[in-house]
Amino acid sequence: MKIVVITTDEPFYLPLTIRKLLETPVRDDIKKIVLLPPTARKRTWKTLIREQLGFGYLYFIYRSLQFIIFKMLSKMNMELSGRYFSVEAVARAYKVSLSKIDNINSPEAIDGIKADGPDLIVSLSASQIFSKKVIRLAKWATINVHNAPLPKYQGMLPSFWVLYHGEKETATTVHLMDETIDTGDIVVQKRVTISDSETLDSLIKKTKLLTVDALLETFRLFSEHDGKPPTKPNLSEEATYFSFPQKKDIKKFKESGRKVLWKGIY
């Protein structure tokens, strides 16, 4: 099986997810990791900064310092206690080919992926919407990982919204990709309990690590069924969609007793 993983240059959660994936035998099947910038045409750095400021100045300062330090450590090719600080550093350590691309829908990107001849393309927190041409590059399918119990909680930052609505469990879902967001048929869904002390940060980490188990099961199903695994419908009539939380949503989130980073502090 030939797999191409398309992901985002994000230092907080994805390096660990990618590392855990590459620690499994599937590493030999991953022919390339395509790394996209954290911004896109409609989500500029200005937009990202405004979104992060919505969580408060303490959060913004903490995350900004983390981002700078992690970037420096990555450039120095450092890892501490087995932790890598960028997806690029993980790919380098595990000797997996990595390609940095500004626009996944550009002719250059499409030609590069086509040359890899992938059976599967995996969208893992990719920062850009794929065109029909990109989706159709894989022999079997292009699949997306969404850290929510689809069809509920489509859209952005689902871990925030499941906590906001007081859910007792959430999920990581792997689904077939089509031209609309988070709507393709479901291949695998792994559920996880939300604890009373769960923070936004801890729940994101929990679901990102669950991603590895979900993907391994997905790869097995595709292999066993010759590229046509059994799926469940992603029912539109049961769907809910949420955009990035606004300040008023974050205020209500905190007033409910939930924390963003640390239990009992913030």
C-alpha cells in the first residue's frame, strides 16, 4: 500500500501524532508527508492571531512563546525526552520523505502527488480545502481525519464545541473525502470518554492520539477489502456544523467551569 499524508506545519499536537504513526509498521507504507503552512488564503496570520487572542491574553502569550521556542528547537534539530517539535523533525528522524507545499491545489503539488502513485491520501488536520483534482489522485480514496463524532460537530475546533455542549464522550472519525467539508461516508469511528476535569488542551491531545488507532484500523480495512472497505453513511439530517468560537462562546465555555489549558488555573 502506498500512502501520502497531507498535514499542517503545527508544533503543538501533530508532531506527536505523526511520530506515533511512524512508530508502527505502517511507516514503510507512507511514501511521503506533504506539509502545508498553518495559514491559507482565507485564514491569514492576522486571522489566526485574532482567533487565538479570543482565548485571552494569557493563553495568547503562552502559546506564542511555545510556538517560538518549538520553532527554534526544531531548527536546531533538537528533541527532548523523545519529543520532536515539528512534523518536519519527525519525518527526518524516521527517514520519511517530506515535501513543503504552499498550495495543495497548485499544478506543482498535484503533479508531485500524482508521481507518488498513492493508493490512499490522508488529510490529517490539513489547513486547506482540497480540490476535486487532489481528491481524485489516490487509487483507492482520499480520507480525512476529523476529531469529532460525525455527523455531529462538523467544522472547526470540534473539541471546544463538544466540551461547550457538555458532551460525555467524543470521537475520532475517519471518513471518505468529497468536495464538501466533513461529509463523506464514515470508514472508522473511535469513541473516547470525556472526563469531568477535561480541558480543551487535554481533549485535543487525547483525540489526536486516538487518530493513530483510527488510521491503523482504516488502513487494515482498505487492505483487506481491496480498496473498498465497508462504510457508514454520514447522515446530513443528523449533522451539526460549528465555525471557530467567538469571544462570547469562549466566555460561556469558561463560565461553565471548563478550562482551556490547565485544570483549576486557566
